[in-house]
Amino acid sequence: MKRPPNPPRRKRSPAKASAPPERTPTYDDLLAIAKLIESGSRFTDFRLRSGDIEVEVHRGNGAAAEPVAATVESPKPADVPAKPEIAAPIDIPKGHQVVRAPMVGTFYRSPEPNAPPFVDVGTRVRPDTVVCIIEVMKLMNSVSAGVSGVVTHVLAENAQMVESAQPLIAIKPA
């Protein structure tokens, strides 16, 4: 008995790379983008578009600049609390140095919840003394005094969100 002939073999086409499914950026993704923008990166154009969210940043000649446009078109969920009011500015005496937040994040005065704060009013500091930490996307970023002197004011509340360049601690240089 004769066997039927084998069907001709088909050539395999190379596997096509399928695009990953589109996902909406999370709050942590947006914080990472904000950190990139604030880091002084020298890119000139940046655009992110995903679903209802669109973010555009333009810089002239690669110099650091503020974002030109950033929009979020999706509605804000009802359970998100309104942004807290910023307290009235405190008058810092002339000659004091102000330690500012290097980025947007959560300000912590101590290395862990039940530990004493890094510094209090009256604490003597050196330029390399850690005065607080800023948490961004579960990463703890130490902030140093940058100057020798005595802490005169703590200007931010523990465990509260701070903006980039927001005053955190005032130090009278010694």
C-alpha cells in the first residue's frame, strides 16, 4: 500500500513582535516623570500620551526649565482629598540658610516611625549632617544641611507631602 505524499512544508515567517498592551500611567509613574523633569535633565522635548492623560514638556536649548504644559483630562476620583492649603510663610531672619526639598515627595523628620528626629530646633549641624529624608516612590532620599550652624526652624510637617524647592529647615550659620 502506498502512503500519501507529505504536504509541502510551509516556510515559517519570523515571529512578529506584538506591542505590549497599553496601560494607563499610575501616580508613581507620574512622580517618576516629575523627578526626571526636576533633576535638571537636558532633554529638549518630552511627551507622554496614554489614554486620557497627556503630559508635554519643552525646554529651550536643553536648559533646565519649568514644564510648559501638563494636562490630565481624566476626572478626579471622588475619594481623593483636596490639596491641603499651604501655611502662611514664616519670616526667616536674614543670614539664615534654608534647606529646601530637592524633589516632590513625602517629608520625614526621622529615619523610622518611632525613632527620634534627625534634628530639632537648637541642633548643631555640619554640611554633611542629614536633616531629613524625602520619600519618592518608596525610595528614601537623604537631605543634608549643606552648611554648618544651628537649626532655628523646622518648616515642614512630618509625613506630609512637600513640593520641589519648598523650605524645610532653617539654619543659622556658625
